[in-house]
Amino acid sequence: MSYNAKGNRPFEWASKSQHTHVINDPSVQNLMKRCKFPSTNEESKNDVLEHSIEINTGASRDVTTIIAVDGGYTEVTVRKNYPSSKVAFFQFGGLEFSLDDLKQLGDYPFIHPEKMEKFKKLARFKLAIPTKATSLDSLSMVDSVRIPIIEFFNENRDGKKYIDTLKWLVFHEFKRKSIDCDSSLHQITFGSLPKRNGEIFKDVVVNKSDIDGQGYFVYGGEIFNLIDILRFHEVVDEELGASGILGYLTNVIEHIIIVHCIKEIVTRKPSFLKRFLFIKDGP
């Protein structure tokens, strides 16, 4: 490869010529065939058609209400003098609207903000967690992240808590039809638990009866929480912080909000569930 005498850097044409050999390499070509790249307009259309479902309309329609849930986060520097110290702020919300409303919007060439006012806005939920070089109550980075999440899940919202929804989900309580017909789980396995005094906990089996109303349970003389089944502690690093969990945490809470809605419908009127369609952005 030819190099420039000034700065000992390769000539641009020489560097790019090497790229051609790499791209044409058979192993690289095989890898490229297996990769999924951003779709073209035509490919996007095919993707939508492939994953679309038919909804009955008119008198025989089954879906009448649509609930869309979305969340987002912003990571900010707390103090200008300490740019490495960061906190993340989350906000979650949703819209409830009818299938007829959606069809009407589809007929408009442009959607004016006033047209959106007919949509019922669901309650907004907010969460803040330290993500780097910030300590909560002088705790470790792992616990500085865990505690706000645990508090968020235990916040009372109209007499309901997301920690109960999480418990309902992981223990399959939706399979409990009656005392005589109970297919729910009585114990679950945690892939790992947060370290305590250097001790590592792997594949821990916990009984449902050992978990209290706030999700706490004792194992090996240490206190843990049902939240730990989400394994955030495996990603949070005492030095690098918790930036790596932000997208995952957003996705988890979006799912929990949807599951919470499903739980409320199933508990009150199971036959109504088929009338609802839930939408969220992303997987």
C-alpha cells in the first residue's frame, strides 16, 4: 500500500482499492446475503403485507378499540462541570381510539393536530434513573438503577401496580381459571441475581409464595426483587454505567403497560379482549 510522506497515512485511492478486495471476498459476500438491510419502498410494502392481519369491518367487526403505547428517553448531563455524570429521563404514554377514527384519518391527505384531539390520551408515566457517575443514596451503580425501577413498578396507579402485573405475567397467573383449574406457575427460575459481597447467584429457583406485595424476596440471606428477573444488573457496570439498558428498559415498560391493560380487561370482562388491538413501536 502506498503511503503519504506527510503524516504517514495511506493514499486514499490505495486504501479504497483494498476495500474492493474485501467486498468481493466470497466469505464477505455470503455474509452480506444473510444480512437484513434497511428496506426500499417496495421491500417495505412487502414487509407490511407479510405481517399484516385482516380485521373485519361493518356489523361483523371484531376489533373496535385500538390502544397505541409509546415511550422514549433522554440521557442528560447533570452538571456542566462534571460531563460524565448522567441521568436518564423516561416518559411513557398512549392513545386510545376507535377503528372508525383510524379509518377517517386514513382518508385525510394531511393530519391536522385538531383531528388528533378526538383520541383519548392515556395517563403519562415518568421515570428517572442515574446512568453514569451518579449515585442514589450512596448505593452502588447497580442498586442506584434497580431502586428507581422497583419504585416505578410499585407506584400506585388507580389502586393498581405494575409489580402485580409483572408477577401475573411471569407466574402465568392468567392460566388460573379457578381453584380446581390452576395451570399457573408456583415457582420460577431467575437466570441470575445481583452480586452480594462478591457472591454470584445463578439459576435461582424462587417460590411464588416467597415474594411479597412489593416484589421482594430473600435468598441466601440477601434481599432481591422480582424486577431482577429482567436481568438489568447484568448490563449495568460500576464504571461504564447503565446507558446500555436504556433501550431495553423502554421496551420492557412499553410491554408492561400493554400487559397491564390486557390483565385489567381479562380480569373484568375476558370476552372483551378480542375487541382490542394493541400497537407499539418496535419489537
